Amino acid sequence: MRLSKYSVSTRKELPKEAEIPSHQVMLRAGLIRQHAAGVYSILPMGWKILRNIMKLVREEMDAIGCYEFFLPAISPRELWVKSGRWETFGNDMFRLKDRKGREMCLAPTHEEVFTEIAANNIHSYRGMPQMWYQIQTKFRDEVRPRSGVLRVRQFLMKDAYSFDADPKGLDESYRLQREAYLKIFKRTGLEVKVVKASSGSMGGRDCEEFMVLSDSGDDEIVNCSSCGYAANQEVAESRVEKVSKGQSDLKKVHTPEKRTIDEVSQFLGVEASKLIKSLIYVCNEGNVFVLVRGDHQVDEGKLAAVIGECRPAEPSEVKELTGAGIGYVSPIGIDNITIIADPCLEGTSGLVAGANEDNYHFTGVDINRDLKIDRFTLLRAVQPGQQCIQCGKLLKVSRAIEVGHIFKLGTRYSEALGANFLDENGSSKPIIMGSYGIGIERIMACAVETYFNDSSMVWPREITPFLVEILPLNMTHKQSADIASNLYNTLNQEGISVLLDDRDDRAGVKFKDADLFGSPIYVVIGERNLKEGCVELRVRDRDSIEKVEVDSIESRVLEAIGK
Ligand code: ATP
Ligand code: MG
């Protein structure tokens, strides 16, 4: 590409609408353009990157014998009613009607459609294993589209599905996909952590997510560097340390204006771990008291897995239910309400809890005696420094971006859609399925999060829009312009992606833009070096800068590329 003939310009200033580095860089470099919340155009340089990503994803899928399909983005309501997801997808699903009033959706994922195809095509155990995939546009009306293309409402996904006759077959298909994913992420230059995850509305048994560590991520992951335990916060466990038992008679004490855990703990001279944090959530079934230890936090992902979609109660709702303001409430003495508690509270006593009266708390609370807990279930967020569930060593907690997610689905979709096969004994059974997704734009955004440093980008070689950028620093200097143009032509003939900055701009401008475009190799053509018959070769991903004679620049570039 000749920059003089390309009309998408870079942006000098920091885009105000972008909070995270990848979003800023992609806007400034002219890779993407936003039209509405979570709706973006991908511009030519961005599209080159996405095409590179899709190319290598295809190569790795093809290499494990996965066949490529192309399914429609629109799908009929009936399919989703059968699986139950017409309901459960809720507002995340874009819905529409055709001219005859038939309801359809813009598919947020394709389990249903692929399962229908399997139902029509796989009839016997002899036809399996099968693995199918596609790269298609998905539509999700996300609650909070943000962070550039990390969370958008229309995005490209590679989604693959496996079909097996028995659980062992599923394990093998899952293993093949998992290995292929690790190769894909290695080739895209991303360092991923594979973590245990929650299957959410997808259903099924095990699932794992592929995570890129980044402060810009929406997810939190917990990991142990000692034994390798790694899990999404939504399912992460830590060892239960119970607080010791204490004073046992229930007493109401005056705690004027002391609402927060810190205030109450300081005022009463009691450690935060001996307080009960009582929160009220509103879910479809009504109000639920959610209890964790005072020094712990409720993880809303874990909570949603137990009580479904929910929200914290408003102060007025809290008052109506308990008679007290936030900070003074607990389920003690409140009838007919569901109470769930974190296992760290099981069997403990000598605790402090709200007395359901403003400015008062109870001391001497005994969990077994004073409360009727409906269920003890994991609700706390694992905090750094807590002990690993497997080995007891200290856990780390980091922010991360999910780039891929693989599921052992089992028979949920095949049963719902009647995808059955005949086994060796001639009896009919539901096909055992797996589902495997990768976000194409998210890979691009994660690469920027990883490889943009000190105001310059260096793209990983397999996905870079251009391997080489040629920078003639003064286009009015004929010799510079000629050398640049010749090198551009010969490298193009070699099939190498090259960007030539042949604009009549100052060197400073060219370098600034080049650092946004992020080619791993620069050839800088300047008058001073040319006086010695040289140009400068910068192999940026190897931190190498050297002067190279004009005659050997082409071969040295090829060498740097490994051709
Ligand atoms: P998240 O938890 O981030 O919403 P998800 O669990 O809903 O992701 P999956 O349904 O497993 O995602 O989709 C597979 C992959 O598609 C994800 O790993 C991610 O890379 C990508 N993806 C999902 N939602 C979006 C989105 N709104 N924008 C961009 N990519 C997405
Ligand atoms: Mg999602």
C-alpha cells in the first residue's frame, strides 16, 4: 500500500471516547470507526489484520479435520424455542419479524442451527466423530458495549462444534480443539492462560476459557503459581478458613452512625472477619439475603449462577423489608425470606450482624442458632493471598480478557432438537456435542493491549497488516524516492506485505504514524545515510537497528523475514 494513495488518516490527539489503550490505538491508527455503541466499521488496515487472524484460525481448524461451513446470520424463532434459549437469551438477543410477521433473531451463537444440520446428516455412530466450524458475524445486544471492539454488538466469531457417539469421543474432540486453540494463540502472539470457567446459559459439563492478562479486561482470574490451579473468579475457589467460635449470647448493642464493615469493626473493636455482611438482592423469585464474611466480597458471577439474574435491592426496598437502612440489616428475625450464605460462615458463632434497627447491631450471633440458612454455597470473590483450594499456597488474582471459550456441551442441544444416532447395537441415542468459540476482533484488540508500549505498536508477524514499512524521509530527494519505490516493488513481487510512506510529509510525522501502524520491520531511507551508500534497517521485534548498504537491503529484509 502506498500511503499517498490511501485516504484514511491517523489521529494525533487521544480520542476522548476511548478509555483503554487498544481502543485508543485502533482509532488513532485508523483501524476501526464507530457508528453507534458497539457498532464499528473495520477499515482497510484493520481488515488486513482480521483477515490474517482468520487465515491462521482456518489453517489450525482445517489441520484437525474440522470442516468449514457458512451458516445464516438470521435464524427462525422455532429453533430457539426448542432449545429454550428464545427465553433465556433475553435482551441480549436481537429479534426481528419478517414481512409475514414470523419472528426471527440475529444469531448470537449457532448451537441450534448446527445441531439441526447434524440431526439431518448424522445418523449412525459410523458417521462420527465430526467437527464443523464457521467464521460468522454474531449479534449480541450487550448491556454495556465498551472498550472498542473488545465488547461489541456485532462481531466475528469462529465457532466450532463437535459431534461424538460417546463421552470418550467428546474428550478427544475437546482435546483436539484445545490444542488447536493453543497453536492459534501462539501464532497470533498472545500469551494465554487456560482457566476453569462457568458455562452460563450455554449449559453442559466442563468448560475452559482462554485468557489474556490485561488491566483492560472485564474478567478476573485466580491462579496459583505453585500448583497451576487457574479459574475464572466466577467459579474460583479458595480454602475455607473459618473464624474461631466466640461469645455466644445474642446482645443488641448501640452502634450510632456506624454503617460500614470498617466503621462497625473499629467501633466495636472486632475484626472484620467476625462480621456478617448481609446484602439483599432481588431476583425473579423475589428477595434473597446473601451473606458473606465481613472481610469478603460477594462475587456477582457466582451469585448469578445460584439465583439467576438479580440486582441489589434499592435502599427503599431494604427499608420496607427490614425496617432499617442499609448497614443495619441482617436476616435475624425476618421470616419467609430465602437466605444463602458462603461456606466460610458455616458453623461459626460470636459474630456481629445488623439488628434491623437503625444504629443497632447484634453481637454474639451464632449462625446455627440464630439464622435459618437455606443453602451454604460458594459466593465470595477469591482475594489475593487466600489459600489455593488444591495446594494451600497463596493465590494471585489478575484482570484478564477472554479470547476463547470451549465447552463440553453433552446432549442438551441434541436432545432438544432431536439429533439422534444409532449406536453399535442399533439403539437410538442423542449425539454428544462440544462447542468452541474464538472472538476474531478480540484477538486484534488483545494484541494491541499486549504489544503497544511507550506510544508505539509492534504487531506480531503473523497478524501484522504490513510486515515492512518503507520510510523515505524526504520524498523531494530523488535518490531516496527511487530507492524506496524500487524496494517497494521488489518486495511486493516477493509476496511480502509492504507499506510505503511516500507522502510529502516531515520525518517526525512519518515516524509517529509508522509507530501507530506497527510494522515489525522498518527500512528508513535518509539523505545522511545515503551519502555513505546506506539505509537503515530496523527489526523492531528483535530490537535491532543497523546500517545496510543499499545494494543488499532487499536480501537483508528477506533474511529478517526468514525468506
Ligand atoms: P463474555 O463473557 O466476554 O461476554 P462470552 O462468554 O459471552 O464472553 P462466548 O459466548 O463464549 O463469549 O463467545 C466466544 C468468544 O466470542 C469469546 O471468547 C469472545 O472472544 C468473543 N465474544 C463474545 N462476546 C463478544 C462481544 N460482545 N464482542 C466481541 N467479542 C465477543
Ligand atoms: Mg457474553
